[in-house]
Amino acid sequence: MAWSRRNFLLTAGLGTAAGTLVTPQIATSQSANHRAKHQNIKNWRAVRTHFNLDPKYIHMAGLLLASHPTPVQSAIDEHRDGLDQNPTHYLYDHRPDLVAAVRANAADYLGVQAKDIALTDSTTMGTALVINGLSIRPDQEMLTTTFDYYSTHTSLKYKASRTGATVNEIPLYRDIQTVSQDEMVETLIKGIGPKTRLVTATWVHSSTGLKVPIAKIADQLKQLNQNRSEEDRVLFFVDGVHGLGVEDDALPTLGCDFFVAGTHKWMFAPRGSGFIWGKPETQDAVTPTIPTFSGGAGWGAWMTPGGFKTFEHQWAMAQAFAFHQQMGKERVTKRLHSLSRQLKKGLSKMQHIKLYTPIDDDLSAAIVCFDVEGLSPKAVVAKLKAKNIIASTTPYDVSYARLTPGVYNTPDEIDRVLNQIRDLA
């Protein structure tokens, strides 16, 4: 059977039931009720029914690890059954089509071409592959900020030790309470020197919830690169895991050269899934590290690490991207910002709370970090758990309590959370 990109999108869930499998040979019957649920996820209450979250709790820590919505879980189950029943034939007969469907659905969601997407296991894997594969000379440097994630810092350190290139780490802003987009852009651009080859940024910081103005930084870098040769141009790398699935920006509008993200968080894809996107104009600056097993042309195929893995998880990524498309990217963004704004404004009015995440939507996404006077972050999480509210702490040297609204939450749940935090005074 000939498979076009449209076939992949449709059979992976766009325009049909989001749980439909990718090839007709492995499609199974579903109840009328199951199909009806899949066809209507424009209503937020209907969206909630797709998550098998314990109803006793208010779940506000989804940034760590997603609960699989029913289309994703159904796909995992079907692929696992196929691999268990006839591993060799299921793998040989279906893998090319299933991998192509993942890349096609991801490309449609991200607004890019499938050939430019590599499939990985996590943000950390994607970060390491891009930085390790970077073409850089010993006399050049890599610029990062103190607020970038551990995986970025460590990957840069490893690259420096192998190549002789240097790493320059600077603060991105002075004070989270007064931070602005202009300050972040100006600070990062001023940190670039004549030998800077790579600039790294984290789209949304898991430590504070701050959102970095990626597109504005990219605009400045574009101007700076006009007077640089190809081997000296400044490349822009972005860890986008906590913006993906929250913000509705298409990747080309962000303007970065390389974007990595795990998809087992806000995207609701299976555990151990992620991707790398490389801008076509600058892909040649990064070469593969791990030999690929993927067929097909394009930088993304060559950058996709080979090896045998949890195929049922990787292949079910297609349903996660389709699920988001059916909810609607813009609707998801509005919903998450609305819930987060409700939470931040409520916290900001409490005298015993210190809010670290900016209220402004331009400076934050769906991560909310705060302190409760007289309580450690771990104590706050424990007290909320006793009230059936699931929160988390930021795992850094300076730790805060953290809440992250998801599409499965409601305004009423936000009010109930605020009431419990108010009682912690």
C-alpha cells in the first residue's frame, strides 16, 4: 500500500478517531462510546475523561511526567500486543510506516518539514546529540546562562573537554521580580563575543517558570550573523520542553537553529520520547553521534539514534501530536494561560506567599513557583498532598514549591488549591 503524508496524518488520528492505529492490518474494533469520546475533545470536561488520573486528587505536577490520554494508551497497548504476538513480522511490516507517521504528525503540529525532525528518547538525549555533534573550533566559545538546565551545562562541559572550545556562563537577569524581555535579550546579546559559536537558552525555566523571549533573541542573532562567515556564525540552541505543548508558536517563528524537547511531559506522549528539530539552513553544523536505523532521506533521519528500544512508546507519539491538534493549539495555550494566571493572581494577593513566576503571559507559561512563609518547599508539598493536591518542588540549590496547571484541570480546582494555600498562613 502506498502511504502519503495525508494517509499518515489521518490514520494517526487527525480528522478521525485519535486512537486509530496506523495500518489497517492492526486496527481493532472499538465500542461506540469509545469512538464518541475520541471524536469530541473540544469540551474541556470531555478532555478530562481521556486521562486516567486518580479523581481523589487535584493533579498539579504534570510537568514531570504525563498521564497518557486514551488515544496514546490505546496505541501503546496495540503496538505492544503486536510485538508480543509476532515480534519479527510486526517490526518489519510496520516500523517504517509508524516512524514516518510520528514524524509527519510532529511536523504538522510544529509547522515544519518531517525530514528535519529526529526522534529521541528525551530532552537530555536531544541536547547531548546536538551539542556533541556541533562543529566548533578550539578557539571558539559556547555561551550559556546560569539558569539553563543541568543537561545543557554538562553537555557543554563535555564538548569543551573534547574540543578545547571554552564555555562562558553568564546570568540572564538580575532579579526575577523585575525581569523583563528587554533585559534578557540585551544581556544575552551583550555576552556574545567575536569567538562565540553557540548560544543556548531554555524556553521556559522549570526553576522559576520564567519564559524567555526566544524569537526576539533570534531576531538579534540574525542581524549579528549578517557580518559573519558560515563557520563563524552564532548558532542558537533551545531547550523547549516546558514551552512545547503549552505555547502555540510554530518552530519557524521562534527563529532558533536547533530545538530539542521531550514529549512525555506537556505533549502527553509516552515515557521516553522526544525529538530534535534543526533549521534547514544550519543543519550541516551538527552531525550525527549515534548510527541511525531509520530509513528515508533528510538530516532528521540521520540524526535519529538507532538501536532497539521501546518501539510501542516511540510509535504512539503520533497519537499525542494528533490529540493536541484535535484540542487545538491556540485553545490549549489560552486554557493553560488562563488557569495559570488565575493561580498566580490568587497567590500574589496572599501576604504569606512570595511568588517568583511573573504574572505577565509574555514572561511565563504554565509553571508557577512560590514560597510559603515559615514552610520549606517540601513541607508545602506534603501539606498539600494531605489535602489531596499534588504539587512538586524545584530540584535546584534554591528550591521553591511548584504548581503546574494542565488541560485536565478546571478553574474550580484552582480555587480549591488557592483556598488550601491560604490556610497555610
